[in-house]
Amino acid sequence: MYLVKTPQFIQTLFPNFIWKIPTEEKVIYLTFDDGPIPEVTPWVLETLQEVEAKATFFCVGDNVRKNPEVLDAVLEAGHAVGSHTFHHLNGWGTENIRYFHDVRKGARIAKTELFRPPYGRLTRRQAQFLQRHYDIVMWDVLSADFDANMSGEKCFQNVIEHTQPGSIIVFHDSLKAETQLKYALPRVLDYYGSMGYQFEPITRQVLEMSTPVRYSA
């Protein structure tokens, strides 16, 4: 089960996570999880480049290890990079020490302090520890492109029905999501581009506009 729009009460439960960027300007933040892979990520980069859009790629460390040249292309194009663990682990089903080591390994190979937990799943203890060391970036809009039962059109509608200025939107540069992604992403770019929106990466400057995410518990 998943929610296309992250409810406000969930965001309130974890106020030290980044759910969206507070702004009234026409800016949204596209993010891509699970890459980088040569089969999909280069297409994403080309599609973004066509409209001069920037994004943030939350990379699985093992994919970075296998495809360093694809990560280099992401960085050379001016996009931001975050970690998505090394082995795409589910925090709810992983012992804490193993999970912490996997997060650290993923962050080191991607050379980033941004972190997004796979499936958005962290225990409270994991969250308390990790947010001392990383900026934990979640989302408020899920395209659901990973869902094989979801049409590309529905993924597009999921985005345009829920996105607001400052929204953080999740897509996936993965084989599982490829068909839905290739339908929905160009339409999202066209839709918001026609309304004058900018697509920006999540940078340190951007994070300074949001809720502080590091504290000592």
C-alpha cells in the first residue's frame, strides 16, 4: 500500500524530514529513485535537458558501483545526487546496525549527505540516528510509476492533481518504472513548463529554506 499524496499528519509526525520546500514561487522539485542505470537514466537526462530542467537523483549505491559513468553524466548535467542506501534496504525489516552501515556505504560512494530511505520506511530509532548525519529528503507527491498496474496516464494525473509550489515529486529511473516514466515525465515537464514553473535540484541553499533536519536526540 502507498499514498500518492503524503498526508499532512504524516509530515507532522516527522517534522525533521524534508517533505516539500516552503515557497510561493513556481518551483517544483523532481526526484528520481533507484538508478543510475544505463537503460533508463540517460533517457531521463536527455528529457530534462530538452527543457533545461534540473532534478535530484537518489542513487542506489550498488548501481553507482556498477555504473559510475552514468553517475558522472548526472553530475556533469548539473543535477543533485542523494543516497538511497547501498542495497535498497527496507528499514522496517533491517536490523539497525546493518541498516546504518548500508546507508553510510551508499552515501560514501555517491559522495552526498542527502538521503532518502527506500520505500520511505524508517523506524523511529533509525530516523533519530540518521537525521544527525544526513538531510533526510522524503516527498509529498508520488507518481507511482513503479506500479505495473498503474497506467502512464494515471501516473501523470497523480502528479498534476497533487503538486503545489515547492512539491517534491518522486519518479524512478528503473526498469520496473520505465514504461510509465517515459509516458508521464515528458507530459509533466510540458504541463508545468507551460505554466511558467521551474524545475530545480535540491541543494544546500534550497534546504536552508526548509525545516532543519539535524538534531541531537
